[in-house]
Amino acid sequence: MLITTSQDPQALSNSYVVGDRVGGQAVLIDGGTACAPIHKGIADQSLRPSHLFVTHRHPDHIQFIGEYAQRYGIPICGHRLEAEACGGFDLELEGGEIFQCGELRVQALHIPGHTAGHIAVFVEHGDERALFPADTLFKGTVGGTRGVGNTGFADLRNSILNVLLQLPGDTRIYPGHAGPSTVSFERKENPYVRAWTAEELPAAQAGTFRGEALELLLRGPDYDGGTKCWVRWPDTGLFDVLPGSRVSSL
């Protein structure tokens, strides 16, 4: 499996091209970063793209999808719940669809939480497996539940624990921001995963988010070197994953 990444130096957001072999077929995943590295990867490896998969609606993942589609004459594919926010898709997905692209077996997995129609792209090539979960799961951290189009913590937790981390442990993870990981690593080392699968909740600490009282359960790492916070709202008992820079401890 041939994987070329384009990463924005500020946002650390990633776009990918995945090929089956030199001179073979390929798929594109997201299009929010500089196009030149992707175009170069395609040209250098003489790849023939067949589909562009959009993981979710946020601008840092869709800015250049039109350019890719026009240049390579390929359909833009994404979940139907993201279509309007992305300007429409050529192929609307529900989740679970499987595409045979050359020697690549490509499956769209519906993983709501960060957004309603968020998908992960799971690619298999022989004994190799690669997962592209975009902004749901990163190396050592997880996606937030306060962005535009989110469906909340319960969906995010379910998508991570019961969909993504059910894949084989040797599956390589290529997230929507920053660097790669593996399913096995995230099962064992991700502090949010460990906390969410523990028998008891961590001891809560009083805090605030934009002046609103909360219970801080975990302050952990984020992909950009900052932090994220897993919190519970005392008035409703509901949970959230928030940017740590906006959560103050009391």
C-alpha cells in the first residue's frame, strides 16, 4: 500500500492519497491542505485515482476537494448528512459501503460524534490495513464534541470504542491531524480510552468553561501539543470533550 500525506504546517491537518501499487489505482481522502504533495505523489507513482472520500464537513478537510475532483475526473463521496455543508457529493454514503479500487478494498465507516455524518475510511491491501479516522481519533487523543455539526459525547465514545478500536490491532491509523498510530497503541495507551473503559469515573475536579461550571474528569494531551478535557456538566450529567485552553480548574 502506497500512502502519501499532505499536512498543513499550522493546523497540522492531513490529506491523503492511497495507492495499491506503482502504476495502479488510488483513492484520495480529504482535501483541506496544499495540493502539491498529493499531485506529486500521484505523478511520481503513476497512480490513477478513482474516488475522493470526504470524512466530514469542516473547512480544514474540504477546501480543495473541488480541485481534486476536476483535475482527476473522480466522484466526491461522503456521508449524506455532510453533503449540504460540503456543497453536495457525487455519491452520498450511509456507511458500510465497500469499494474495490484496483487491489484496494475500501470501506466507509459511519462514526458520528465529531459531526453527524463523519466517516472513517478503512483500506485493506493484502495483509496491510490502514484506517483514516479524520477528527475522531488521533495519536494519544480524541476528537472534540463542540464543533459545528457535532452529535455529542455518547456518539463519539461509541464510534471510538465500538467501531474504530474493534479493528485489528495492527491496523495503522492515519488521523486528520498530526502523526500516525496503530489501533493496538490506542487501545493500550490513549488516556481517554483508558478512562472511558475504566470501571469507575475518575475523581472530578471543579472547573469552568466560558464561565459555566463543570466537573473536570480528565485533562489529557491534544494533537497540537495542547490539551483536551473530558468533562461532565453537573446540571445535566452529560459529558463533553472540550478544548483544554478554554477549561479552567478551580
